[in-house]
Amino acid sequence: LRSQIGYVGQEPILFAGTIGDNISYGLDPELLGNTAETVNSPKKLSREKLQEMIVNAAKLANAHDFISDFPQGYDTDVGSNGVAMSGGQKQRIAIARALIKKPSVLLLDEATSALDASSERVVQASIDALQTMKSQSIVIIAHRLSTIRNADRICLIDKGVIAEMGSHDELIAKNGLYADLV
């Protein structure tokens, strides 16, 4: 089950190490071969294949360009708890970490709520691009309506119960709770 779900929370955690390391942590450790039991694993990825997967995930998360701008690129140290990265950069690295394993379900829990307006726009653009690709089911938990506007189905929860469900346009046409929030 865990291998089928990618998760990005409101305040992503980056681990001490490089950007590339942090993205690769989304993979099954057996593929990385970095423990005593898995060093000789037939599943172990080559360095070239791993780097290709890291770059592809970063591109999907709209992170490749800013990473490439760093003098050390994917080998840039993120600092303790990611202190060397901005909020938007941390969020996009966390999205890339979730995407590298190509999950069937991507769960975004308030993924843009802690960002400033410009970082939110960039992260939202990557989420919108992922939604357009339809390569996985994306479940977005959000209070900001801009985050869910392009969703196929929106469920408005009121007092613990689904009060309204539909696309943005359908819910606006109902002129109910969702329309009031908009």
C-alpha cells in the first residue's frame, strides 16, 4: 500500500543531505542499495538510472530549473531541515520525492497553505500540470479554493459530512455553500 501512495504535507521535511538525496528518499530503499542487506540486490539502480529518475521527478514537480541554477545542482546541500531552501523550493522537492516512485495515488495535504503568494503560484502550476497528465489519482486537501479549482471532483465537507460534490463550475451553478465560499 505504501508503495502506491505519495504524500506531501503542509510543512515538508527535508533531511540533511543533497537535493538529489532528498528526492531519491521517495524510492524503495532496495532500489537504492544503500543498506548492508541491499548493496548487492539485483533490484539496485545504476547511478545513471537513479539520476535520470531524480531529474524526471524534479521536472514533474517544477523544480528542475531552480535546482539547475544552483552551482552544485542536484548535489546542493539543503542544510539541516532544509534551511538552505525557501518554502516553495522545499515544497517542490517534497513533491518530486513523492513523484519519483510514480504512485497510483498522490495525496496533497494543504500542500500550498504555508507558502507566500509567488511560491504558491509556482507550486500550484506544478500541481495543475500533474492533474492535466492524469497519470495518477490526486487527492487534494485544501482550504484555499485556488488549489482545487481545476479538480475533476470537489467534495465540500461541512460538519464532518460531504455537503456538496461536483466540479468547480457545477458547484458554482448550485449556488450553495461552495459558491458562498468562492
